[in-house]
Amino acid sequence: MATPQPPSVTTSPPARSGDGKGIALLVIASCQLMVVLDITIVNIALPHIQTGLHFSTTQLSWVVNAYTLTFGGLLLLGGRTGDILGRRRVFMTGVAIFAIASLLGGLAQESGQLLAARALQGVGGAIASPTALALITTTFREGPERNRAFGVFAAVSAGGGAIGLLAGGVLVEWLTWRWVFFVNVPIAVLILLATPRYIRESERHPGHFDVAGALTSTLGMVALVYGFIRAAQDGWTDPLTLGSFAAAVVLLGTFVLVERHSRQPITPLHMFADRNRAGTYGIMLSFAAAIFGMFFFLTLFVQDVLGFSPLEAGLAFLPVSVVIAVGAGITSRLLPKFGPKPFMVTGAVLAAGGLSWLTLTNIHSTYLGSILGPMLVFSLGMGLQFVSLTLMAVSGVPRHESGAASGMLNATQQVGGSLGLSILVTVFGTASRNEAEKQVPAFLAQASPAERIAFQRTGQLPAPWGAEILTSGISAAFVMAAVFTAVAALIALFVIQVRPSDIERLKGGVPPPGGGG
């Protein structure tokens, strides 16, 4: 527990006016873009990372989870750290950690090195991202100036995913998968050089670091996710699988006890006492579980089964971002009239329908005939949900807790995505093994001597046999993803209750995403 420090006014020069404010916003937005982009830019590179560092498909999910677990688990602590130690100082520290981790990830020679680098990237992102949002409040005057800055920040947050998909495709196709990590380094260096010149330091506020809460929650989720992924590889009776689940129960139980008795908890448990807010977090948890899984498995399918190049794969996902933007725009305009509940229910139902459609995916599926349609239906559901969830998370929250409430929503998204992906990988692994048990005898019955020798040496079936196994597992994973979104629809329908007074309060506008500050 950190020793409280008295507030102090720094002697740093104020941020410059005019062009200086524009550069300050560019610096802050560039950091957020780098952090958001890093989730999707790596997705496109996954098949090449799998080949280069010899991951199995189930192990490959850790390339995503190692980042999102540490990012989501430490996000609220990162925001609190900036308040206590000074936001500019903490912002620069987070960016530096992110840059070092990106360099290490690009240089990784084995799977363990890459996973360690990804976890360190998550730490840097958790420190930098909420502090970047908070810096807007200290750099820009309240009113139109700050509103425009928040608008740019929100646009970068929403558009970063699409940019990452396209950039990942370009880098992997024209260079190598390692450049999806190396590209962060020069961006981070420029941010670090510009920050002291154009962004002033904030006042420090006395407070405590809830390190125990952050560690027990993050380690507990890591143990839970590891248990599911281990079960996908070694079965539910494996000692390490059972031990991981037991450790998760102990750690997460300890986390709840720590938060109940902490003077300044990282997760204010009283926020879950509000029915609508608790329901909102539950919807985000379920929805994120489906979102992460859909992108993970579709990325593998379009490249490993349909044979798309990385650039073609990036372009294939761009319509998703367009439809999300359309859905969010519709919701923003109509929400003051109808309230958030219709959009939450409709969005979840559309997402469940799109994923149910994707369960029909097979080895003969095509992008235009079988993938694009359900992907767009799912994306429209995402767009309807995004604005509604953000508003409901902070509706009725006291001003001094709004950062914690919105930060909790972001943390729930990252943790839910990691947990959901691990469950989907477990379903994928089971379905793939079952399909392999059917395919291997048929393959061996007609294989040539050379094919038999190759199979005995690698344990891998050649195409189209291997593609059939992969597709069978992916289709099964989409079934579970559809279940996740169906749960979100049920929560929206039966838990969320919006009164006329709530709709009046929500007419104030959409707050920017993010925590801290």
C-alpha cells in the first residue's frame, strides 16, 4: 500500500496554445490508436505467428489472451496510478513499457518469449490508455474545446480496430509478422519525445494503490483461462487443469474479500448493486466473449481454409467497421427517443443470429456466399450495443466515480473476451479431436506410403483433411459464441429496466470510453 502523498503543483510549463493543443491531441490520440490497434493488427498475423513459432491452435489463443488479460486486469489500477503519481509521468511510463515490449515481441524466437512480451504490452497499455483519456481533461478547457478532443479520442478508439486489420495485412504480406510489433516502436518514440513539450503535468492526488486487488483479480483470471485452454489440450481430468480451476477459485475469492475491505478498492463492488449497471457489465462480458472468438476463428478460417493472403484477410474484415459505425450512428440518434433497452436487446439478437448463421460454415463455404452476410449481421448488432452499453455503464453514477464506472466496462470487455476465447478454444479443441478420430482412419486407408510417413512424423493431416478438421472445430466454436450472445439478449430483456427519468438523463450525450481520471 503506497504512502499517501500531499497534492503538489508542478512547475512544468503549461501546454502551448494554438498549434500546441493540436499536437497535444495528436500525441494522446496516437497513444490510444497504438493500444487499440494492437489487438486487431496481431489477429491478422496469427496464422504466420503460429507457423513461425510452432504454436498449436489452442496455444495460439494465448497470443491474444496474454495481452487482453493484463490489459483488462490492470486497467483500473493504471488510471488510479496516474491520479496519484501524475498523469503525464505515468503516461510516458506506460508508453515506454509498451514500446520495449513491442520490440521484444518482434524479436521473439520462441513461443514463451512472445507470450511474455504480449503480457508486458498489456501492462504498458493498461498504464497508458486510461491516463491518455484523463490527460484530455487537464490539457483542454471544459466546453467545446474538450468536447472536440473527446470526439477525436472516441473516433480513434472506434476506428483503431479497422486500421489494425488493414495495417496488419500490409505488414505481414509485404514484410513479416514481426513488423506488427516493430511498428509500435517508432510511434512510441515520437510520443515520448513530444509529450514533455506539449503536455503539462497534472496535480497529484493523495490515494492508495490497490495492488492486492489488481494482482488477485488478474492472476485469478489467468488461472481460469489457463484451466479452460489446458482442458482443450489435455482433458478435464488433467491434474494441471483441475489445479488451475482450484487456484482461480481461491484467487478470485480472495479478490472479492480484498475489495470489500480496501480503503480505495480498484473495483468498487457497490457499483454492482445497481441492477442496470450490473446487467450492463454482464452483457459486455457475454458480448465480448463472442466478439473475440469470432475474429480469432474467422481470421484462421479465411487464411487457412479459404487461402486469403494477409492483406486480403484485412480487407475482408473492413466492412465490419463500416457497419459498426452505421449501427452506432443509428443508436446515437434514436436512443434519446426510445431509450437504450430496445437497442441492447435488438443488438444481442442480431449478434446471436449472425453467429448462428456462421455455425453453417464448412469446407465448401465462400467469403461472399457464407461469411460476409453473417459477419455484417453480427456487426450491426455490435454497433447497436456499443453506444447503449457505454451510456448505461455511467448513467446515474456520481461524477467522481464516472471514470471507474466506464473503466470497469472496458476492463469487463477485455476480461470477458479472454475468458470467452478460452472457452471457445476448449470447444474447438474437443470438436477438432472428435473430427480427427473420424478423418484419420479414412486418410490412412487411401494414403500413399509417403503420405503415411509424413503423417507419422508430423501428426498433421494434409489438406483437405486438415482443413475439414479445422472447419469442424470452428463451426462448433461458433455455436458456443451464439450461446454467449443469447445470454446477453436474455440479460438485456429481463434485467435492464429503464425508466422515463433515465431516458431524460441519457439525453445528455455519449461519454467517451475509458477509465481513469
